[in-house]
Amino acid sequence: MNDINWLYNFFDRNKADLHGGFFGSITSEIAVLRTLNEAEKMEDLLYDFLEEGFNGSVNNLQHLFKPLNNFEYTIANHQKSKARIRNGWLRVYAIRLAKNCYLVTGGAIKLSADMKRDHLQLELKKLELSKQFLRFHGIDYPEDLNNYNDE
């Protein structure tokens, strides 16, 4: 998320959403700066929660990643998940394998309340394909990734 030209192009292509009011009406320049700041914060949070989780802290990736469905209240294996910064539009999408183990499938800038935009639909498709792959190959726990052989 550090490619400034890509970000300007993205916000130009998605002007209707950018000015649609979900995050207020802001300029592309401010949106690019906000995205760069969010990306830096998200990277720091990912490292912090990962490190704390490996040190046995209660703060682990499970506290950063939440179920993709806002109305899902239980944590499950192969759960489609999202990480975001409070009031932010950046998302990291992943499949949960354990409380401190998530398989990241992608990320997006989410400017709308729903997931109907093409770039968000692509992220949903990647999540579903990844979940199917893990189940098909019997990858249920982090250790299974070490034993997986694609031959």
C-alpha cells in the first residue's frame, strides 16, 4: 500500500465511493495520505500482536483479526477473517488456523458499507478458494502447513 501512483489511480476510479459519505467527502490527496498512515499503523499492529502472541501474551492476532461476518460471534477453524484499524478503511483478509495463526489471502481499501465492489468481491473469492484449499488438503492446524507437500 505504499505505491502512491496506484493509490491516486484507485481513488480516482472510486471517486463516487470516496465522496459518497461513508467516510465523509475527502480529496484524493488526503485519502492517499490517510491510506499511507493506515498502512504503517496496520503493519506495526500486525507485528506487535504477532510478537506478543508468540510470547504468550493475551494480546495475539486473534484480537486484531475478527470474523468477516459482523454477526458471527464464535471463533472457528478456517474462519474467514478481517483485520482493520478502528474507523479505518484498510482491510487485511485471512483464514484463521489458530489463535495466533492466520493465513493472509489479501487486502483491500473498503470505502463502502458493503462488499459489492469488484475489488472486494475478488477478496471474498480469494478467501473462499483459500478455505476450500485448506479443507481439501486437510490443513486444519498450523503444524499441517509444515507437513503439506504439493506433489
